[in-house]
Amino acid sequence: MTAIAAPVRRTMHVEHCMGTVFTIDVRDHGDWSEPIAQAIAFLHHIDGVLSTFRADSDISRINRGELTVDRADPLVAEVLDRSVEMQRATDGWFSPLWDGRLDPTGLVKGWAVEQVCHMLRLQGSSNHAVNGGGDVQLAGEAGAGQPWRVGIADPFQPGHTIATIAGRDFAVATSGTAERGRHIRNPFTGTVADSLTAVTVVGRSLTAADCYATAAVAMGGAAAEWLERLPGHEALIVANDRTLAETTNFARLW
């Protein structure tokens, strides 16, 4: 007798926030409408507190001298502390400062996605994917015995992929030119980073993977060697001439 696999239970929500699109995809049984609603409310709260594009955010008010970090929403100190950790971990290639102003933008999206995943786990979800603007944190499985599969977009051909990663409990972050052009700057010189087209980093934490991908784009030609030495992470680099470079275990680890 042939066993018939049970259909995958799926609850999905798409939300526009932080100038991008977030997708929450839960693959567990039950009603997930309330946990997802709480997660969406939290994302909008993060945007209201940490956005550098909103004049009324805590970060904007701090940069104007109207508010101090210790009097701001506690999320500000939490994100700034994490940003400093990533600055140290990247030897300064990731920075929460720009032109002398606080700008944790490079960390906030990945950190927000990871926070939503943590909220879902606390509510009992073991299998879910949270995507923020193409950067994704995955928990458990896509279905019974089925790994999650993430396609890495080709920055030169919209709608095409250059690689697919499959696995459980991992995160994928890409930094580069595909969505916003050359927006990443060398934090030491202030010049636009133009040596690489895209860097994708795979690891367990989206916060770290996102910051490492940004730092790698900023450092340009030194990125490949630096990423090869990065413990617990693998990476794919797309050069300006469309050639690809992978860390040693990129194709095998996930």
C-alpha cells in the first residue's frame, strides 16, 4: 500500500513595512492569525522607532539632539549594542554610523526578521520562514521531511537564479546592487563600494549573515579571503564581470 503524504499546512501573510515587503510563512497546524498579527505590529513598531527615513522616529530624534539613547525606546540600545558587536566582528567594515550620525539601517531588517522568528517559536511554531526584502530566516522544514529551498537571485537577470540552497534552520542574506543600486559605502573612505555586484552569506543567524554580506561588499576585493575564514558561514560572490566565487563548503554545507 502506497502512503499518501499529508498536505502541507500553510499560513502566509505579506506586509509592506520599512520600505520593503515582509512575508511570514508558517507551516505548522493550527490558527496562526494572532501570532502573525502580533509579529506584524512589532515590525511596524520597529520601523517607528529605528527608521532613519521617518522624522518622528527615535533614531531621527537622537540624531537631531532631541532625544538621548537612554531615554529612547529600549529597542534603540539593543540594536546599537548589536551593531557595535557586528562592527567589531567585521573589523569595522560594517558600521552603524554614517557622516557622524547613527544609522543602523544595515542591521535592522535582518535583526527584525530574526526577532519575528523568535516570536513565532515562543508561540509554538517549529516550521516557518520569514522573508524581509529577500533576506530570509528559516526554521524547521517546509513540510514533513522536506527541507526549505531558497533561490539566490541573479543580479544581472531579474527573475533568474544563480544557485539554490536547501536545508533546515538557516538564514540567507544578500547585499548588492539588485534592488537599490550601489548604495553600500566603504566606511573608512566614504566612497561607494563598486568592486562587487553581490554577496550572499548563509549562516544560522540572519542578523549576522546580513551584516557580513554588507561588510563583504564594502571591502570589495578582500572579501573572498575574509569570508573563507568566517566560522560557521558560507558565501557566494558575484563579481562585476558576472563570474562567481564560492567559499569552500558553500555547495555542501546546506
